[in-house]
Amino acid sequence: MNPAWTAEDATSKLIDLVVARYGAPEFRRKEFHAYRDLPLAWRMPIMTDVLEGELQNGGLAQFLWNNFHHHRRILLDAIDGYELIGAPAQAAAARH
């Protein structure tokens, strides 16, 4: 039996694959590579997950505090990713 995957399942699996191969995100460390050598399609689920999770949990202040060294990369990848998947409202919100 092959159960149907949701978009959330696919996103979770992709994040797991990236983390298994390239390491867990360490956005508090300035030296962290932030997955910059990976294609956007691989970075985007991680970056949007980080952005949305931080905003839901503690707001913009928490996002900036926890991701100080990499907040621009996260935002740019999230914006590009949202546009890639046809989510212009989310891209616009991340821009402002």
C-alpha cells in the first residue's frame, strides 16, 4: 500500500534529507554555511520552515535574534521559494 503524501509530508522528508546529508541548521553560528551551495528547491523548505516557525513562536524579534547572522539569506530564499511555488502573498509578506 502506498499512502498519499501531503505537501507537509514531502517538505518534512526533504528537510530530513538535507539535514542528514549537510547537517542540522545552526543559524546562530556566523560560520554556518546556511546551505548556500544547495539549489533553491532544497534550501527553500528549510528557510520557510525556520522563518514561519520563528514568527509563530516568538515573532519578528525572535526570528532576528535566533538568526542574526543569516536572516537576510533566510528571507531571500523564503521569498524566492514562495514565488517559485506560487505563493505571492507570502512572498510579499516576507518582503515587508
